Amino acid sequence: MKLHDLVPNPGAKRPKKRVGRGIAAGQGKTAGRGTKGEGARRAKGGSLYRQGGNLPFYRSLPFKRGFTNIRRVEYAEVNVDRLDAFAANSEVTPELLAQSGLLKGGGDRPVALLGRGAIRHPLTIKVHRASQSAIAKVEAAGGKVEIIPAE
């Protein structure tokens, strides 16, 4: 058997129906689409955004406003009043805060110290960011705040 001897089974291949080629061809005039209506048009089912008289989906959505900063850094926040749990003159690090359960979401984000509340004893606090009021409260209690670079 040679490559040129290969033929499909009888009846497996049918000739393409040529529509719209006149009355004698059998599929002339309306070309098998009937008369009028959505199905008789060139784009079957209307255009891509057409929804049969409903308000199109893309118009029912609000316009996109603003933008999302892809370089935004999310900080884990800790307030000064939560640090009273640590012993006086101890060093408070992000790892220690994560172990004690004071950080939301574990210790995978950089830590920011905020100034709510008061602190009674001196501490050395190492964080990635601190507010001015938090630094003032820690220093007033005799401690100090060290800013460490974010990874």
C-alpha cells in the first residue's frame, strides 16, 4: 500500500454546501437562514456586547477609579500600650513580638510602632518604622527606639 492509495471510506467526506449561489443551487436567496430576525443576520446572536435589550454587562459596572500601588508595603502594627507585657530594660525585636502573639498575621511583615496608650518602664525597641508620638513616649519612659531596615 502506498500513500497515494489511501482514501477515506465511502460517505465519510461530504462536499461543502455552497449557500447563496442562486435558486438552482437549492440554497439561494435566504441561504437556509429563513427570513428576517436575529438568526438571519451575518453575526449570529448579535454582536459580542449585545444582550437582547438588557443593559450590557460592561455598562452595568462602575468605572475603574484610582489605582493600586503595586509597591505598597503592608506593616504589622503594634501600639505602645501593648509593650507593657515585656520586662523592664529588655530588648523587643520583631521576632519576639511575633512569638508573643502581638503581631497580626505572624511575623512575615515589617513592624510599625504606633503611639496609642502609655508605657511605664524603659525598653529598647527595634522596629522597621515608628510614629513620632510612639518614639516620644518610649523615650519619656527612659527607653529608646531603633529603626531597622526592612528586608
